[in-house]
Amino acid sequence: MAKATILVVDDDPDAVEIAESYLSAQGYEVHTAYGGQEALAKLEEVQPDAVLLDVMMPEMDGWEVSRAIKNHPRFRDVRVIMFTARGDFTDKQEGLRSGADDYIVKPVRLDDLGQTVERNLEVRRRSA
Amino acid sequence: MKIVGRVRDEGLRRGLADVASRLGAAVVDTSGLSPDGMLEAVRAGANVVVLELEPDVDLSRVRQEAHAAGAALVVACSPEQECGEAVTAQADEWLILPVSSYELEARLRSAMQRSAGGELPPAASADLLRYQELLFDATTGTATLPTTMEQARELLERSGRLTVLYLHFFRFERLEESFGREKLDAVLKTTADALRDFCAMESTGSGSLIAIPFVFDEDFVILTATDRSTHSEPAAWLVKLSRRLEPFVRERIEREHGEQLAALATLYMGISVPEPNPRVRTERLLYRGIREAAQAARSAEHWELASRVADLKRTIRDGAVFIEYHPIIDTHTEEVYGYEALARGVRQELRSPEVLFEVAEEANLVWELSRLLRRRAVQGIIRDLSPDQRLFLNVDPHDFEDPLFRKPDPSAMGIDDPSRVVFEITERVAITDYPRFKEQLDTFRSLGFRFAVDDAGSGYAGLGSIANLAPDYIKLDISLISEIDTNFLKQNLVETLVNFAEGHGAKVVAEGVERSEEFETVRKLGVHLAQGFYFHRSNRVRRSAA
């Protein structure tokens, strides 16, 4: 089976680097973007299985990016996982409205990150 | 990215600056330089050269130099005749002034593609992706009107005449409010497919076009080539057409989504036949035709609503309603915990409860209708319930304004033991006067009645307002349950609501369970009760006869 491809999106370069190095070490093919616009631009090229998205980003926030991905005919099946700072009830409702599939509360614990990514890829493999 | 520009036209200059800032590109203005000075700038490196035609400049040479430097050439012409020169010189793209900055951007982009020039910067290609989204509807695969315009013009010019049909399914709004946006998305997809099939079936050879006004819109526009004979009586023709089209679409929706949703597919159609006129721009002619047809559809809607009010009055007078009882299952024992009573009108046009209440609101008959339905719902089942089973009844917050309901008399309602009756209050209708509303609930509570908050988690209210009502049951909205087995965000929200309910001594009911995976998931998450079509289809429970 081909390696799963993941796109990590965060305006904080440190956060991107941490996620990237951890997920690469787990054997995933990892691509990165530092903003919503850049993330959307890379979809065609990267064809990710999952997108990890920070909620709080300048210009285009994570919810908006999630909505754009989930509304797109070719990318709607991509798994969208949000990084959220609070993860409270209203945050999750907002996530649901934007079509997100899962979330991770910041600061990110790496084993948590690994498990969350894997369970979403599992769903994608099953439905493929 | 670098653009070398040599332009005189003020509008073009501004447009270029606009586009450059959108693409994050730098503009090198060479209009003050000699033609050779401009070529110098091109050789220094550029992605695209934008040139306004002038006698001193040798176009072919500019093109050669530009291509040698890996840049594309775009030529702006003021009168149309000049375009010939641009074409002969093999410019990558040309345009006629005046030009909007959006057209300019599109021309630059296609020139760069054609000359196999540089890649677009990420911001631009993200924009491109979003523009694409605006052209075709993702849910139905239908083109939007602007995308269809060119074809429509062709069709009109080929056949000499177009008929514009505007289709408005006015209860789709209600469908979405009750069943969630995913459901309406799916119904719209079915509708679009059905319309395509219908048009293919009807098409006289010249063809027709189906479009939607905007992406994610719920209305449809059909442009169809028709001969003169059709239009001697367009209104009569429309009536005949809609008599075939509406059942066709409805049947398809019923087959794919069930009777309940099909009952909400009420179609209103408007027609217009734009008169071709050489003085009028064809696109505007079509847009006006579409607006006219849309207005016609709307007045048809008002006309018919009035006749439905008369139907409702008859319905209430004759008591022409029947009640369906949907089982609510204990997720642990898988036995029937109780039934939710749902009203149906007997008359075909008033079949769905959403329609019933909509018309009742229009006719100011909500209380009368509610009283009738409550009485019927209780009479229909109360004797068949086993002692530990409960009856769930829907009440509208407006019902609490009904003086007859506000002073509840259980025996007059046919209820011996109020503790077996649960009133469902929807979270969707805003409660304005909380203290007073609570007071009214307490009157019912003191008699033993129970309460459920309906549609929880649908995004209308947070946990705070649910807690305020201190319900005995929290019914989770269908939008939280559908596909919950693959969405971990939904799972997490449901888990939160279950914990919250247990902390407040309430039970959680999952509504709209349709698949075994969904049932398994909610059971694992600790949801106490479940209902939905999954339990109707399987033989787990027998429908109680009303």
C-alpha cells in the first residue's frame, strides 16, 4: 500500500516542524503550508489523504479552509483534522459546521497526534 | 513574478496595478522609455509583457525577445481592427480595451500558460481554485448561470427562440431546517439528476440547458429551445408541463429519500419567452427573462398558498389527520422504550407535518391544529402502551401561549398518568421570555409531565440554554447522528452531551439513526435511547397500530 500523504497547515513554523518531523518518522509523506491560501493552492499538487489545519491563522482561518476543502467536488473526501486551542463545545460546533472530521487540542501531544491521524486514515482506507 | 508593461490607457494601467497586487507581482513600467529601452527591460527578466499597440513598436520582434526571456506577450488593442496585428505577430494573448482587471488577470494567466511560462504563485492558484468553485455547483454538478450563458446564447441564435423556465421548490428551505443541510444536498442532487433525465426525455433535438442561479442555490433554471407553436399559450403549456414534471421529480425523491421528504418537494414554476431584439444584448435579454420567470414562480406560490389555507380549514373541521408512531429504542435492551407521535395530513397536499404547520401559521390556526393533533396522538395509542412505555409529543413553544393548553387538564386530554407523557420542545425556536417559559413548564411538571429538548446540538443553542430547561430527555439532532461512525468530531460532541445529560439526570436520545454502524456508534458512546428509520426497516420492533 502506498504511503498516506498528509498536508500540515499552520502559520507557526515551529508547530509545523514538530508535526512534520513526527509524522515523517511514522512513515507518512508529509507536505507543509504556512497559511490557508497556500494550503488550498497545494491540494492539486499534493493530493493529500488528510489535512491537519490550525484554526487560528491570519487572513484565512482554519474553518474557512476546511469549508473550502469539504465543498470542493474533488477534495471533499479528504480527512480534515483541526488544531484548536480550546476545543470547547462551541468550538466543536463550529468545526462541525465547517465539515471537519476530527480535532486535536493544542498544545499537541505527539501520541495523540499519531492516533488521531491514524484513525482518520483508517476511515479513508475503508471508504476508498 | 515580474510584469513588464508599456501602456497608455489609464484604465489598463490601473487594472494592471490591481492584478499585480493580487498576484504579488512587480510591474516595470516602460511607457516612458524608447522601444529599445523596453526590450532591454524584457531581457533583464520578466514573466509576462503587457503591451498596448503603437506604430513604432515591431510586435514580432517584441514577441521574439519576450519568448527568448521566457515571458509571455499580451497585446492590448483599442479598436477591434488592431487585433489582426496581434494575431499575425503571434502574441500569446490579446484583449480589446477597455478591460476589467478580472479579465486582464484571466488573459495574463492564459498567456503564461500558452507560452509555457512560469508557474503561478500559490496565492493566485488558490484563487483559481476558488473561482472554479463558483462556476459549478459541488453538490449537484450543475453549472451556474454565468457559466451557461455562452451556450444559452448559442442555443438562442441557433433556434431563434428560447423559453425560460424558473423552478422553485419552496419547501426545500423547510426540509433543510428539519433534516439538515446534508439531506438537502442529497435531495438537490437527486432533483438535478431527475431534471436532466426529464429534459433528455422531452428534448426535441435542439436541446435544453439546466443551470442554477448561484452555487449552492436551491432553485433551477431551464433554458429550452422551442418553436413558435409552443408559445401561442405559454401559460397553458407550462401547466401541462408542470403536471408531468412535478410527479417525475417527486417520485425520484421518494424512491431515493423516502415519502416524508418527497412530500416536501412542492414545485412552483414560472415561464418567460424573451423576445429576441438585435438592439438588446443577448445576455441581458436572458437575465431579464430569468428574473421575469422567477417572479412568475413566486406569484404562483402565493396563489396556491391561499388555496391551501382553505384545505387546512377543511382538514381541521373534518379532523382529517392521522398519526404515525415512531418507536424509540432502549440501546441497552433493544426494546421499545416509547413512541414519538408524528402528525400527517390525510389530504395529499397537506401530507407532511412541516407543510401542515406552515399553512396553519399562515392561516393563524396553529393552536387549533395543535389541539387536534395532541388529542389524536393520545387517543391513538394510549391504551396500547405497556405500563412502562412512554409517549413523546411535539409541542411548539407557541403552544404555551394557547390559553387552553396553558391550563392543562390531563383527563380532558385523555391522559391518566402524565408521567408517561413527554413533551418535546424544539431548540430551534427562540424562547424570548425564559423566566415566564420556565414558569409554564413548572405547571406541567407539577402535574407529572416530562420534557425533552428536541434537536439539541443543531447549533441553535449551547449547553447553557439546554441546562436552563432542565429537561428529562435530550434529543440529539439528526445532523449529529448521520455518518457519526466516521466523524470523530460528532462522536466527541455526542460524548460531551451524554456526560452533560448524566450530570443533570437526563437521558439522551439519538434521532435519525439510519444505519447499523450509526446505531453501534451511539450505543458505544453511551447514548441511552435511539430512534430512526433503521428501526423501522429492520424487524427489531413491530410498528404499533394507531
